[in-house]
Amino acid sequence: MKSNIEFVVLGEQELELKEQGQKSKYTRIDVSAIDTLYTEYPEELIQFCQTNELKPPNKTSNQGFALAAMAANPNAYWDSDACNEYFTKFNIKSNNPNQAFNKHNQWGAKTNSGIERNRLYIVYPYALSNKHKMRKDFKFDGTVAQKNDEIDKIKSTITTDYIDVPNEQWQLGHKNPGSTDSSNDNLVLQPPIQGKYRDNYVFIDTLTKFPLAPKLKSMIEKKEVEFTPDQIAGYKALFDKLTT
């Protein structure tokens, strides 16, 4: 039976994953019930890493302590309070314990990162993250010399269009071309090359821009950009919220 996955916006930019109206199998960790610091990875996680040629964080690092605790409690999620409570309980020094429990998808284990807010867990049974899938066996399709040539072309373009442009040629433009706001909040300094983008994008800063709907539609039709089903659902939920 096909899973019916729904994304719902809860407050500002908060996404909660619901599957067929059922409660998530992940429940909040009870740190008070943990008596000993987890210092080893479960054998199942070790085998998963070996099979998929993954390199998990060092067990004696903060990320390693966090991973060991998460793996030992595979059906639990950790929020900020739980992360802080665990590190405090076992005297693990960190300016931001939450970060030690976050981003494990970077080294290869699939997590709920980007799906739920203030709920951190590693998906169980274990699965590979998209980050690992994107990076595994990635190679530039060409020789080292060709790769360096392409890099040099990109660097040359950036230098010509941005760095070498005299200050007096930079222009003041609106971040949002559809807005009538002329305050500093809606103004951005740009080199002349940005002129061709002004009617098609909202600028966040001089270099970062977001396509307006007509431009995004064109980019999607030309396959210049593609989104996963989860990303589409996330955007839809967010924009539906903004219109209500």
C-alpha cells in the first residue's frame, strides 16, 4: 500500500511529518532513565557502516558520544533540552550540544534532518542519506587538466564580473523588484552583471538570489533545477501557510 505522506506547517517554517494519520514511532528520549554514558556503537550500526563503506565520527568526539546514544535508543528522538541534559549529566563539554546530535546525514546515515524541527533522530532501520549517495564515487568527467581548466574559467568569470568591476560602476537595486519599498531593507549593491537578473529574482544579498514564480517555472520546464517530492511538499506547505 502506498504511503500517504503529508507535510504540515506548524508555526514559522516548522515542518512535521505525518504518515497516514498515525503517530511517529519515535518518542522523546528519557534522559533520566540513562545511567551510563554510551561509549560504543551497536554492532548493527558497525555492520551497516562497514557494508556501505561509511566512516562514522570518532567515538571519543562529541559527535561520537551523541551517535552512540542515538544508536542505543533507535526509536527515540532528541530535542534541544534532551541534548543539553545528556551532555550535562555526563559532563561532556560543548558550547552547543544540539550540534553533536545533528547533521549525521553528512557522513552517511539517513536522519530526519530538514523534515522535523527540534526532533533529531537517525532513521531506523538504518538507511543511507542522500548526502552519501551524492558523494559516493563522484568523479569529474574528465582529466585533472580539464577539471582545472573548468575551475579557472569559473574563477575568471567571477573575477571579471564582480571583483575587477570598479566601485563607481556598482549600482543600487531593489532586492524585490515587485516591492515599492525604497528603504535600505529593500536595497542591495550590485555590479552591472546583476542587471539581467533583476526582473526575475528576489535578491537576499548581493550574491544570493531566489527566482520569482515565472522564472522558476521556466527553469523547471528546462530542467535547469529539479526538486525531490519531499522538497516540493515542503515548499507547498510553506507557501500555503503564507497565503492564509
